[in-house]
Amino acid sequence: MSDVLVFERASASFAATLAQRGHHIVYRANQSNHCPGCGRSQWYVGRVSAECGFCGTAVPLAETAAQDAAPQTGAGRKKVSDQRRFPRMAAKNRKLQLLVDGSPKSFALHNISEGGVMGGGVPDLSPGANVFVRFDAGILVPAMVKWVEDGLVGLAFTSPVILDRAPGAN
């Protein structure tokens, strides 16, 4: 792999990161973009990439940059709870069972949604572990451990479940 030389007036740390990650060609909206393969500027623009209309070279869109997964705070930004795919329902003082490697463990439920549950009381779980959540009437739902922190566990169902959100439907 060849070294990347950076000739511009930028801070040394910025130039060093460019040299480490290499040169990235991207399609920028509202600019004249020339194909790195043939030099022409006719594009088919999709949701995450643009393809040259002549030679078929595909480049990513600059607007689809990866976002940091850390919670963001500050004015004008959504709270983490507002970014969730499914709304949460409180479920304190309710116990379920988790089947971890086939053996049942008591699980103190804190909240639940169509996408997963959060609770505590199950030691020795690690992110990525596959478990089954046993609901009332013996219904088993496969889930994956997404996070473990301070005695709490976040589980994501492998496919969304249907919850009865009617008042008094517990």
C-alpha cells in the first residue's frame, strides 16, 4: 500500500488522520461531481450511493456518513428515548423467566416494547448471547442480549412482538 501525501494547510492531527485512512471519493449533492473512473459527470443517485451513468463506477454519498452511536445532548437534539423505534411501557414489579442455555432464570422486568425488554436480576450474561424470554402462558420469544450495565440487561427480540397496549391490559 502506498503512502498518502497531504499537501494542504491543515493542522498536523488532521493531516495525520487523512494519511491513516487514505483518500475517500464521495458524491456530493449540489456540486459538480466527476467520475473517478471515466471523468464524466452523469450520475444515477440512490439513497446511499451514486453510480456513473457511463462506466458504472459507484461512490458513496457524502451525506450518508456514519453517525456516532453515543447519546447526543444539547439544544435541538432529540433525547435517546425519542430515537427509539418502539415506545416503551413500564412493567415494574413483574417477573418473567429467561431461558439461558436451556436453564430458567428469574428476570425482573423494568420496561417492555415491541422490540425488546429491559430488566435485571440475571447475572453472567454478556452482549451477543442468545436467550429465550418466557412470557405468561408459556410463550417463548427468542432474543439477543444487547447490553449489560449496572445489574440491568437490555434484550432485543429477534423479530418484533405484538403487545396489547389497551388500558388495564396487564
